[in-house]
Amino acid sequence: MKKLTNQLIGITSGRNFRELGGYQTLSGKTIKMHKLLRTGNLADLSPFDLDYLKDYGVKYVVDFRSQEEVDHQPDRVPEGAEYDFDPVFSEDLTNSSRSINDLDNQSKDDADFGFNHMLFAYEDMIRSDSAQSAYRKFFAKLMENDQPSQSLIFHCTAGKDRTGFGALLVLTALGVPLRTIKQDYLLTNITTKDFVDGMVEREKEQGKNKNTLQSIRDIQSVHPEYIDHAIKVMTDDYGSINDYLREVIQLSSADIMDLRRIYLD
């Protein structure tokens, strides 16, 4: 198996911009480089970063954020790329864009508020009509990305939950082992550690109590329990992740073969 590094690409003013190329599948194939990127939002990209992504081959940007998030921090899209608004939730249930004051009110008496809220958000990603429709649209866009050395970016605000669930689905469809998928999911905690630590420290200085600080950390990070919970819900409701891909995402065997032809070497 390819040794996992942080998978980061050379973006200077964005968070969690990661290449999914290089991961090996169960059949020994490898995801092509410059085909598939998972990222945080593109609102803060510098001119250097926009040129970098253009040169990287970015042709499609799929934005899983709500209208409110997009209005607050619109993406800066590389020249020549197509932007697709594809909201998973009607509002940002993962709270990655919610104000700390709102969170303080909900969590100050409950250290588990953030953790439990995230489990609920993952259930909604699996079961809600809006999320199912968004991920079907995402896969339709993945199928369009069939030209050599052209990249598709998919992202939410922090690039970890809606994006992490999208990565779980597409990597499963490509035949990447679950162990690798979970490791990729947890890389967020490495690539955003400084950001999360800084946020928690600032709120601590503002006098937030330990319950609220724990909830901030739980909402801004990923936990193995989050992805395990998502897998359990899909397995309980549909039989397996692959059954979910067939029944909900409506991928046929031919679609999966096409995806593997497009994305694998």
C-alpha cells in the first residue's frame, strides 16, 4: 500500500487542499494524479493559488456548501473551470460556519454536544433528500471529468465532513480499501491541527468553558467514530456502502466501470 503522507498540494491560502491521486485499490490499480482533489472552500485563494490550480488542470469545482455559506464566502474559481453549486444541506448542519456564540449557548452544559451533533449531521448526509440528490449530482460530474490531466475539486467549508463523506463514496466506488479511506479521512486532523488549536486557544482566552471548547474541537476535527457511524448507518439501512451506491446514488455496474476507467491507472 502507498505510504500515506499528508497528501497536501501547494496551496498557500486555503485549508485542507488534498490530492486523492496515488491511493491503491484492492485490485492493485492506483488513482491517477491530477484527477481528484478534496479541499476546504476556495474563498481565500490568492492569485498565486488560482494560477496553481489552473496549471494543475482544475476543470470542475463542486461546492457542497449551503447558499448561506456561499453568500458569506464565495469561491474564487480558477480560470477556465466550471463551478457547480451542489448543496448537501439546506443549512450548514456541521456547524463549521456557525458562530461560536451559538455553539456556546448549546454546549456549555454538555461536553458531548459537538460530538453528538456531528453524528446527527452524518445521518442527515446519508438519509436526507437534499444530500442524496447532491451526491448523485456529484457522481454525474465525476463521470464528466473524463479528459486526461483534468482535475475535479469537491469541497465544503472545512473540507472534512460533507467532503469526507463524498470521498468515502467515491473511493469506495473506485475500489480503495476501507482502511485507506479511513486514513485519508483522518488526515484532516493533521492538515488542520494548527488552525483548530488556534481557534480553541482564542476561545479559551475569551473565557469559554471546557465543555464549549470540547465541542469546538469535536466540530472542527474528525473522529474515527464519525466515519464508523456513517458506515454503520449505511450498512443498517441498505446492507453496505456498495448497496448505498447502487440504490441511492443509482450507480450501475457500467457506471462503476466507467469511473474506474476515468480515475485509475
